[in-house]
Amino acid sequence: MNRRKFIQLGAVGAGAVAAGIDPLRGEPAPVTAAKSAAATANAATTVAMPISIAPLATQDLDALFSDMRERAGVNALFPFMYTHETHRAGVKSTDNFHGGNYARPHMQFYKDTPLTFADLRAPEFGDVDILERIIPVARKHGIRTFCFLLEDNALPAAVPDWQSLYEVDHHGRRTTGHPGGPCFNNPAYQNFALGLVEDYARSYDIGGIMWGSERQSGFLNTLGLSQSGGTAPDRTTCFCEFCQKKGRARGIDVERARAGFNETELFTRAGRAGESPRDGHFTAFWRLLLKFPELLAWENLWVTSRHEFQAALYQRIKSVNPALQAGWHVWQNVSFSPFQRAEENLAELASFSDFIRPALYNNVAGGRFASFVKDAHESVYGDLPPANACDVLLRQLGYDEAAYGELAATGFSASYVERETRRSVTAVSRHAAQIWPGVDIDVPVEKGEPHCTPDSVAQAVKAAFSGGAQGIILSRNYTEMKPENLSGAGRALAELGVI
């Protein structure tokens, strides 16, 4: 870690401490020769592969890793190591699915949480510790192992102790899933996440950790500005006791903020019902901000709390082993929303990052962006027909893509991958953080949307490196990819001289 990053991280870490997060625990663990070798085993360009747990628990690992290496030169594996969601575990959906940690939890790292060993340990594959099983075999194939920790989109029904970690909406109800999630200011969630990354960093010979959260702040959710489509405007978060305490410490009138969200909810519901404000949607939106400046103050509270949480994770990982790489998955919605783009400032995120993975799934981007436009048209952009709202948003974002009515059927072009990669690389240019874009290989599509081909995948891979990418994460899951399309990525990487 260079001196500039140390100073910047210290400043953000101070915010984390003020927020009640203890980012460091004791002295850094000694970096053994084995751990140092694991973190630096492959100085070549990172070619990473996320993967569900099931094949790692049940299949011939030599055959699995040979296929990845031969088709696309994969040298980094990103298993979804902690999840309560079936598709990331790679199993069929059932009402009593449990999930959790697919390695063995070492309970000394989870003392300050309400979660028990039974809560944490995933039972689907018996006593198999996935990290113990895969790390030595992957290393034999020249592949480093990174733990991919992507927040769940729903409260795990089989683990009731998780409920107390989740956010509270502006009506005082505990959330049960997207657009809400665990609260970044809840000490129990902070302790769980810090314990989890420390457990992985101390207990296993990994190359690094990537954490991700596919959600956004309460105000944007209340306005319905999301690729998810039809986000419930009455589920603004978070108003739990910890966020209220932190808000008051910042001088925010909590009840005024709550009242502002109530009025924003009514604004969004009226737009979805086809009602037009007397002076237009944008004017009504601006009046909300003038009447309730607490809205933006509460928005900033959520955003900065998230970044303090991430800085604390980064510090905890580095306190164990400075050679481990720590980075972030960035939700694709950031590339559709000029509002969330402003909030998720990569230039600031880079001060506590070794790498950042913006999700740039161009094939499914058309349908996802069309969904964003539809909801934006029923809210802040309601003064414009959907097609015109789409044109304005494309111009604001700097994209040159198909017309609104054609987006879902065509997807986004490879140019989107290049532009967003270049924007990201430029944003972090004053830091050592690298950009490893997530490139679309058979991310599931809706009916009527295009399917990937070997050529379309190759174009996207080349576009990422044309935009200045220092690595790439072939996305989103090995188990979803057609062999020929993965080979298309490998062909492009070979032509670029990456592999």
C-alpha cells in the first residue's frame, strides 16, 4: 500500500470509526511465504471467472479448471462463497433452502453477531469446505481463488436470526429484501461482514476478496429510479434506530426526513397512476427538494455509510494480509442512472480499492435500461414521452445506442463497454486501483431479447481492453455460459495478447 493510499484510507477509516465500525482487530497477521505467493502468483493480466458453488462441490475439479484455462485463459476464480440464494449456490429453488457460508465458519470471528454456527454454515453439500477443496487444485492449474461476497436480495427465510440485521423503511417496517437489505449502520451486520472477511483472509490461502451490493439509496428507490422496474416507493430505507441516531448526530431532523419521503412516495405513486402535477413532474420534484432539504441529507447519510462500511472491510482485509487484493462489484444500475452514478463516485471508491468491477453486461443492457427509462418516465422524467426521456438519459450518460423501442431487442453495443470502461479507468487514474470490467457471457435474458454469440462476446472483450481495462471478469457465472461463447472470449483475449 503506497503512502498516498494509506493517508486517504486513514481519512475514510476515521469516518468508519466515527460511525461505530471497528475496522481493525489487533496486529496484522504475519504474511507467510505461502500467502504472499498466493496473492502474487500470477502477475499477468487478471482473467477472472465467477462460479456457483454446486460444480465446485460435486464435479471433477481438474476437468472444470482445465476447461476454463483452455477456453479463456482463466487465472482467477470467484466463487460465490457466502450466499442464501439458490442460483448462486447452484441448486434448485426450494422453500426451505438454507445456504450461507460454503466454507467452514471459525466462530471466533463472529462473536459480536446474533448468528450461530448453524445460521452461518451452508448445509447443502454436507461437511465439504469448498475453499479447502478448490484452492490446491486451482493453484495447480495456475488459478488464484478470490471469495466473491454478493449481498443477498432477500431475507433468508430459513435463518430468522438475519431479520434483526435488515433495514427499516420510512413506515417503520423491517424490510425483507430488495430494494432493502442489511443495514450498513447496524453493528451486528458490521461485525458479521468484518468477521467474514477476516475469517477468509486468516483461514485460507486466497488471493483476495470481492464484495458487492446490488442496491441503492432510499431516495432513488422512492423515486423509482432503478433498472429493477416497479420498485415499491413505500420501502425507503433506512430508518432503523442506528440510522436515526447517526442522522441526529449529523444534525438531521429525522421526522422531517420521514415526512419528505412520505411526500416523495405520493409523487411517485401519482406518476405511476398517470397523473401530471400542475407545474410538471420535474418542477414538482425540485419543489420536494426545496421543501425537504432533509431528503438529500438522508440520502448522503445512506451513501456515505455504505462507503464507510466498504472502507472498514478493506482495512480489515489489509490488516490480516496487505498482499491480498480487495475490490468491489459495482451494480449495473450505476451505468444507467445519472443519479446513482453521482453517488457511486469511483474516484472516491478507489482510495480503498485494489480493483473495481463495473458490471457492463451489454447484451442484457438494452432491456434493463428500457426498464429504467419506463420508471424514470413515470417519475422525474414524466414531462417527456418515454422515447424522449430515453434520448435525454442516453445523452446525459454519453451513450450512442438504439432508440427506446428497439433497445430490448438489440441490447447495447460493445461501444457501451468501451465507454464505461474508459470512464472508470479515468475516474481511478490518480490511484493504484485497477478496473476489471464484468463482461456479458450469456447473462440470462427476457423473452425477445438477444442472445450472446461468440462474435458478440469477443467484441465486448476487445472493447473493454480498448477502454483501458487492466483485467477482466467474464460474467456473470460459469454455469450459465455456453462453451462456444466462452471460447469467443478466449479468442479475443488471445488476439489481444492477454493470454
